[in-house]
Amino acid sequence: MNTLRLIYVFFRVSVLNETAYRVNFFVQLFQSILELGTALAGLAVIFSYTQTLGGWRPNEMLALLGVYFLVGGIISLVIQPGMAALIDSVRDGTLDFTLTKPEDAQLLVSIQRVAIWSLLDLLMGMGVLITALILLGKSVGLGEAVQFIGMLLAGAVIVYSFWLILASLSFWFVRVENLLEIFQSMYQAGRWPISLYPGWLRFALTFIVPVAFATTVPAEALTGRLGGPTLLEAIGLAILLFAIARVIWRLGLRRYSGASA
Amino acid sequence: MNALREILALLHLYSQQFKTTFASMVQYRISLFIWMISQILEPLVYLIVWSTVSNSSGGSVGGYTARGFAAYYLVLMLVNQFTYTWIMWEYEYRVRQGLLSFALLKPVHPIHSDISDNLSSKIITLPILMFVAAGLALIFKPTAAFNWWAGLVFIPALILAFLVRFLIEWTLALAAFWTTRVNAINQVYFILMLFLAGQIAPLTLFPHWLQIVADILPFRWMLGFPVELLLGRLSHAQALLGLVAQFTWVIISLVLIRVIWRAGVRVYSAVGA
């Protein structure tokens, strides 16, 4: 309960901060619409030459695109800003202020900054997803819906843990912002079904940089092509990565010596 | 005599810039590595997508087989690397931080150090990317109808493509003089580039009217044209027309640069001034 209250408070502060810069809203709106338009036009070009892409029909690709924007929105809404701020505060020593607060520091660090205009990406992703669902019609049952939400949560936990692990490396190394960039540039590969890629690339996008679990797997759940093993794998990996992230975070904190100590 | 002295001075400037750029690239080798991942991944993804399409529609799409797409996108990866600039972000940073003041104090036009910085960094990145492309070629087995005259014309076409792209993007970067929201402008530019330069698909796969738009605008001449030329997909007439178009765009952008640079410097006032 307390966690939810904290999240609410931090979110409210971010909203108050950002509403001072209202023009940013329109800039973000413009950029998000352009990005979505580009993605849709790209799909249109490809599907003017084929009926299915690696077994995925246009409406199913639309669902995948929705998931891509939705998860991308979550990343740029809270995960990316929080982790970037964490790296800065370890370097400057301002993490001291967070550590003195009587709440779990990992939670505080993770929700410390919310880029609220990224909500637009998230909403747009939902819009695309709902459109895809309507077009797909009856083929999405209750089972698929439950699996989808489960896989979306697992994907979000996996991505969050992955980012936290990378950001925690800043306790040992000075420059790790670059590592975060790797995820951002590899995430674009998640716009397409992972099954399209050759084995080595599929492996890299699944286990080295877990993009597959963030986009393809939830979309597979929604379109009824998810097997039991993948489902368990995703849940298992989510729990495992979260635990590893927690351990690395703790070890890092023990190493942290503050600004002037 | 004076002209000769000026050229020698410029050569000296370029060689000094190379040393600085080289040193800073060695220093930031990890950023370099990460930046190259995205340079490789984007064409690679489209290569895979279009090969899949080609295989599922009877082995060929718009005259490209899966191996034909492999050739197209691997060459595109290299040509894109050769003509690439990052000047639009650089200028936004320079103007915002007031760094441009130092450049303006120097006795040569700042475009010279930008060109030499750009070229020097490519002396390092291009061999790495060629190595990567060779590795990918072993996996995707590209084929193309290479012919000697196209290979010969490819060299001036590539240099002109670099010039067109560099000059246009340098001009566009000057938008930073007037607005701090250049990111939105850059994004529009990159989307146009994505579709009209042949990145999202070879231009011949687009509807006819869009191909005409692409012929009129500069984007195709910065990237798609040299790629198609090297792969032997253009006739003599098309190749000649392409070179003329490239040359025209070099002239147009040189004129634009003169006009916009003068106006821009007039409105520029450094932060803290």
C-alpha cells in the first residue's frame, strides 16, 4: 500500500514539474505521431508485397506494433529517466539524499523521475493494440487475454531488472550510460517478430539483451501462438533477473561511499 | 601563389584535425562501438524482413531475390556509413553551450574542421564496418549483377553523395541558430530519409508517383543512387542523370549555405553574452 502511495506522490510531483513546460507536450505529440505514422507506412509497404510476414498477418503485426509502443512508452516514461538519474547521482554523490530517506532505496531510485509526456507513446500503443484487437475479432479469447497481461508484466519486469543491473554497474565503473544506449538501439529490432531473425541474432535478442520478452512474447500470447515452455521461461527469467538485480543493487550500495567520504 | 598557400594551410588544418579526432575516438571507443551497433542493426533488420518477404512470395519481390536484398542492404550499410553525418546534433549542442563562439573566432570557415572531423572518423569506422559486412555476407550470401562501368562511375557518385548529404545536413544544422527544438526538425528529416533515400525498401518497390518525388528531392542522391548503381541496376542514362542530379544538389546547397550561414551568424548570440 505504502509503495503505491509513494508511486502516486512521485508521479504527482513529476506532473507538476512538467506542466510548467507545456510546449514539450506538443513537441512530444508531434514526434510520437510521426513515429507511429512511419511505422504504419513501413508495414503498408511490406504488406503490399506479401500476405504474411514470417507467418504473421497484418492485424497481428499491428498488435505487435502496439506492444512495441506500449513497452517503449513504459521504458521512456519511468525506467530510462530513473536509471539515468541513478547513474548521475552515483557519480555526483547525490545518492546520499536518497539513502537517508526511510524507504527502500531501490524503489525510490526507480520511481524518482517520470517523463510524463511519454504517456503519449503508452496511450498510442494502447490505441494501436485495441484497434488490432478489434480487427482480430473473435480469435482473442479470455485465455489469450490473461496470458497477454501476464507476459506483458513479465516483460516489463525483465526490462526493468536488466536496466537496473546495468545502471548498478555505475557503483564499480564511472561511465556506464553507454551500456544503456545498447538496449535503446537494440530495442528497435523488437518491432518485428523475433522468429524472423537467424538463430544467433534471436539468441542475442532473447538472452543477451532481452528484447524478445518485451515485445514478441506478449504479442505471441495475444495471437495465440505462445507455447507453454516460453510462458514458463518468461516467468522464470522475470523472477531470476529481478532477484539478480536486487543482489547486484545491494552489493553496489555496500561499495558506495558517498560524495566526500 | 596565394591560392596555393591557402590550399596548403587547409591541408595542414585537415591533418591536424585528423590527429585530434583520432585521439578522441580512441578515448571514447566504447561509445563508438555502441554507436556502430545501431548503424549495423537497422539495415540488417530490413535485410531480414525483405528476404523473408521475398522467400514467401515465390523467391523474388520487385526484381530482388533474398540474396539480391542482402547485396542491396550490405552495400547500403557501407554507403550510409560513408555519407553519414552527426552534425545536426553537434550544432544544437554547440549553440546551446555557446561553444560556437570559439569556432567563429578562428580565421577559417568552421565547415572545414567539420568536414575533416567527419572524414577522419570514417577512416577508422569504415574498415570495421567493412569487416562486419564481410562477415554478414558469409551468412546471407549476396548476389548482384556487377559490371565494370558501374563500378567506375560508383566512385564519383559516392563522393558526390557524401557532398550532397554533408552540405544539406550542415545547412539544416544551422536551424539551431533560430530554434532550440531542432530534435523535431531532425526527426522529420530522418523519416524523409528513411523512405525517400531507399532505407526502408529499395525505391523501385515504391509506387511510381513516390519514385518521382524521390527523384526531385535530394535524399535518393545521398544514398539509394550509389547503391543501385554499384549493384548494376541502373542503365547508362539513369546513371548519367543521377550524376547530374547530384551535381545540381551540390550547387544548390552551396548557395543555401552561404545565405543561411550569414543570416544565422547575425542572429547568434552566445549564452552568457
